[in-house]
Amino acid sequence: MRAGSENGFLEDAISAFIQPRLMKEQSLRQAFDYIQKNREPFIRDFRTLLRQPSVSAQGKGIQDCARIVKKNMDAAGIKTQILPEKNGNPIVYGEAKSKSSSKTLLIYGHYDVQPVEPLEEWDSGPFDAKLQGKKIVSRGAADSKNNVTSCIKATESFLKATGDVPLNLKFLFEGEEEIGSPHLPGFIDENKERLKADGVVCYDGDFDETGRPKISLGVKGLLYVELRCKKAREDLHSSYAPLVDNPAWRLVWALNTMKGPDGNILIKGWYDDIEPFTPAQSKLVGKIPFRGENYLKEWGLKKFLNAKTNREALKKYLMEPTCTICGFKTGYIGQGSKTVLPGSAMLKIDFRLVYNQNPKKLLSSLKDHLHQHGFDDIQVKALGFLEPSRTKPSAPIARAAAKAAKIAYGRGPVILPRNPASGPDYLFTKRLGLDSIWTGSGPPSAYSHAHAPNEYTTTDDFIAGIRYIGAIMQEYAGTS
């Protein structure tokens, strides 16, 4: 009798462990079947969204794009609102409640895109969403309307196929990521209660260059500035060069004091607050399969800057802050010659920042540096602030995403301790106190032409990205 009771207890315990897992696997299988059956409608909706311009830097098409995103979310069964950001572009916010879980996942993405210039270098219209075989060529195809659409369609697949979602879902799709998310901090502070969650997925990433999914446990920060110098009222005949200060030279000379040929930033105190990688983060760096020769081939280059080996290049890419001239405008840059002395000059610089650098503190350091070097005639205008972020490798959302990658792609992910790009991840890790990962689907940015002419993803990558975020939802629901 006692032995039978013990056997019965053991059977009940095994059943209690196995049954939920079987139900979870069945639910995900049903969602995957729905995705496959609706492949063509999903691609059609994706291309419709791509055809709508949403260039935040130029204020083009933002409101109309937000309405299309909301329409797609409503159709998927997500309860959705368009929430205004004070003086900024609207947030498209949605929720899907779970009948089976009390856990909540917040998913971040953005529907705005980069400017399309230079227009003449596109093989087709930047918003035509043209199909070239399996390629979909369009601004936003890889960054990041593919990822936004994937999140919506994954949720639809669970709701339509199973009548439920694996856990409570909250969606925050903004329209200012490509200009540094200037109004998102205020929105986060005003909506902390609304945004309560257990973890965050910033679904705005791409694949590793080896073709494996990529999970980043944090991102670099960003300080974006504009420097201006004006002298004469207008451009002058260049013969007056001995008599009139040249603002272009003033900016060039200022730049020479800010960064050396070895890549080091020369502004006093720039490196003071940097926190080195922890042993756990350093261990991850050693596992990253960085094939630098593929990047060099794609870019038409023979060697990396200030790095003799792939491993050295990777460490610099992940671990060092940067100072990059993004554009320089002055004088005459048209065809042929025109001998002028510019009356004004302007340039834009982005500084990528690593943990624990603060962009506002460094802006003050930059201004002090220019003053101390005699460049008070140069005006500094800040255009964007993003703090760096980080999440521990042991975080439940990181472990869940790694399992999901194997389910969706049949292979493990590449895990980066830090993404060399930037985004508003710090708002989730620092302001909301949540673990957050940065991941997504699609060709590596080095190949997909993200931020450049002829940006693309593929139909296969898009559909696989829906399965991937769906698997993340399912796996995270089962974590403790």
C-alpha cells in the first residue's frame, strides 16, 4: 500500500512536470504552423508598412506610419493606443493579456527610419518595397520595420492559433529612435506604472555575420553634437584668405585637438568613468566568432584601423569609445572648381560611449576642451543623448532568448556583452530597473545596408524572425 502510494506520488510529480512542458511545446507548434500558413499575407502586410515613409530626422510620414502600425496591432488582437510624446513623435503602445501566466514581457521597437539620401544610389525607390528574388529592398526593411512587424505577427499567431499568449505582453514602438529617442525618457518617467514588467526585449537587432542570431547584453551610449563656426557674413573670393578667418579651418584645427591618429580621444577626462568588462563579460568576448575578413571584403578594404588581428579589432569594436565625423558642410562642394573662402562651416560628430560614461557630463567636457584650446568661436549644439546599458549574462531573459534561438534557427546564438551600436536600452535597465536584451532578425547590418542605400532583408529572414520572437515569448514565460 505504501509502495503504491509512493509510486502514485512519483507519477503525479512527473506528470506535473511534463504536462505543462508538453502543452507549451504544443502551443508553440500551433503558432509556428499558423505563421507558415500565413506567410504570404504576413509578407504583404510588411511591405505595406515599408511603403509608408517615416523619416524622423525630416518629419516625413510619422503620423501615418504610427496609424498603420496600430491598425496591424488591432488586427492581430492586441489592445492598442497611440500615445503622444510631448513635443515628439507618438508612441504606439499595446497590450495582450495572458490567461495562463502572470509574468509580463515588455517589447521595445521603433517604426521610424533613417533618411534615404543619397537618393541616386538606390537601385529602386527607397519606399517601393521592391521584391528582388527573396530580397525586400526598402528603407526600414532591416532597421527596423521587419522586427516591429515580427512582434505583431508572432502575437497574432498565438492568439489566432491557441486563443492565448504565453505571458502578458506590452509593446512600446516609438518614432524617434533614429534621432536618439529625445522624448522617450520623459515618456518612460511618466508611464512607469503602465510599463511594469519582469523583463524587456529590445527587438531591434540583426544576425551575427556568421549567420547566427545575436543577443546583446547592453549597448553603447551616444553623444551626438553639431559644431558650427561663422566668420564673414557670406562666402568670399578666396583671394581674401590672408585677411579673413576661415571657419572651415577653425573646425579642422579644433578636430585635431580632439582625436589623435591612433584613435585616442584627447579630451581631458574622457576615459575616467569607464568600467572595464567583468570576468563574465570578458569570457563572452572570447567566444564570439569574429570573421573580420568578411567585413573587409564587404566594405572593399584591406585592413582594419589600428588593429593587426581579428581579435584585436573585435575588442576595440566592443570595448572602446569612439569619436566619428559624420558629415562636414562648408563652402563649395559642387562639380568643378569655385574659389571661395567659406563664410560658415558646420559638422556633425557622434561619440559612442561605453559603461559608465555619461553623455551630458562629456558634453560639458567637450565644451571645456574647446574653450581651453581657444575655440570659443565654435558653437556646440547637442542633438542626442543616450547612456550605455548592461545586463548580466545570467539574466532569465538572456537565458530564455538563447533557448529560443535554438528553437527558431536550430543553432545557438552569438552572445555579445555589449552591442557596439546605441539605443535607449538604459531607460529599461536604469530607469525601470529591468533586465533587458537587444536582439532581432535579419542579415548583419554590415551586409543589409542598414542606414545606407539599398537596405534590405529577405522573406525567409522575416518569417524566421516571427518564429524567433514567438519562441522568446514562450521560453521566457517558463523561466523562474
